[in-house]
Amino acid sequence: MHLQEIIDQLKTDERNASYTARGIGPIFQIHEKARILIIGQAPGKKVEESGIPFHDKSGEKLMAWMGIDRRRGRASYRRICGGLYL
């Protein structure tokens, strides 16, 4: 199965109907060289608007918990977790 097929299935899943109706597609990042996978659920308004996973207070807490320096934040997070925003 290709990535686009997975995205299409997520968009048509009835459990995501309220998001799809508001024009909010699946929010994730993926990269073939990622060393870890972090899964969250129920993104907040800021994440829904930006389309970037953990782009809110939860992301700040996650980076602190993982020991990622906020000054280097997103670059470090992308390097560790995958780095391709979709």
C-alpha cells in the first residue's frame, strides 16, 4: 500500500468525518530514515491550523521530555523523528 492510499483511507474513515468536513486532513510527519515513531491523538486548534504535529504546548513538553533544546527545537525534532512534514 502506498502512502497516498493510507491518507485517502484516513480521510474517508467515518471516525475522521468532523475533521474532513472542516478541511483538516491527517496530521503527521513521516520519513523512511526515522529512528522513532511518536503517535499523538486529538490535536488542538493550533496543530489543526498549522498542520504540523506537536506544534503547540504538547510539543514543547514533548521536546523538553526528550531533552531537545528549544532553541534548536524543530530542527532537532525533525532529525530524530523523521523530518518530512506532510
